[in-house]
Amino acid sequence: MDETRPDTRGGDDLEQTERLLRTERNFVTAVLDSSNALLVVLDLEGRVLRFNRAAERAAGRSFLEAIGRSPDECFPPAESGAGLRPLLEQIRCGESPVDGRTCWTDRSGRRRCTQWTVTACPGEGGEPAYIICSGLDITPLREAEVERERLIGELREALARIETLHGLIPICAGCKKVRDDQGFWHQVEAYIEARSQAEFSHGLCPDCVARLYPEYANRLKRSGEPPAES
């Protein structure tokens, strides 16, 4: 062996290791950025270390703008104390994974909802080294729930306005007027229309036509036409 020639094997091994690390890093980055889920990596203090593309789009800020911030700065909670902080506190208390829903306001002012799963990622010694937050945008689902609740409320109000007749109704055996709760007598049509959605049209039944207008009744009987209503 020529002792004057430098041994480059160590440098080749280092270069190969660096290439492998770059390849692995690029692969992980591509996987994270291709996901539709919001992926946010935090340090144990709750500061952003990594943001994927979906998180950038949702938060309306780039990874460089988000790094070092708290997740509640990137996803401002719609109500005080309702952000990711309570979930991070559970992680620090040893719970993992933790699921929770947050409602927050994006930079355009739109109210957004995200379903999060927060997990502690262990380091070499087994102790938590990072906190990984994975979120799904459920804003359309939440908006549909709000719309459904609004429609149910309107339906309940409409049903509450509909008056129905029930119980015993005092009616005159002679003129057929109906007595109300205050003791006043009304035509049956007026009484029912005031207490329901029903409306009346007026006509004559065949018996009344025959009794009141016998000639007209005979013509109708021959023609087969029913009495007219008004």
C-alpha cells in the first residue's frame, strides 16, 4: 500500500451518509407536504418547528412565518381558552395521544374548525422530544351542522305557531255556532279558521240544493253536474 496516497474512504463514507440523509429528508418532506391533513411539529415548549403545505394554506402563513410561534398564534382560537393549549397541557401531563376539536378564525375572518390528534414523539432516551399535531379541516361539516340546527329551530318555531283543535268544542244544536273560552258564540267557520291553518269555501250539499232549489236540483241531477262552490 502506498502510504503517500491519502485514504479517502472515510470522506466517501461521510458523503454517502449525507446523501442518504438528504434523500430521506426530501422523502419525508414530500410525504408531509402531499398530505391533506394539517401537520404541525412543536418543541416541548409548544413552539412551531415544522409546518406542512396544508397547514400553511389553512393558517394563511408560510412555514418561515410560523416557525418559533405557538400554534394558537397560527390558528387563533375563536373563543378564549379554546385553542390547542389545553391539548398540549394534557400531553405534558403524560397523556398521548389526545384528540380534540378547535374553532379558530383564519386571516380572512372565516371561522374554521379542525379536529386534532396530538401525540408526543419520543427521542433516543424514550422521553418526549417533539409534539406532533395532526389536524383535519371539518369546517364544511361544522357549517352543515350549524345550518341543520338553524333549520330545526325554524321548524320548531313554525310548529309552535300552528294551533290545533282538541278537546270538547261546545256547539249549538240549533244554529251550529261554536262557543269560545270567553263565552262568545261564533260561526263554526270563523271559529276553526281562527284556530288552525284551514280555510273554508262555501257551497251546497245535494240535500240542501234539493230542499232550497228543487228545480235547479232536478236539472243538476239530469246533467250529472255537482253543485258549484264559492
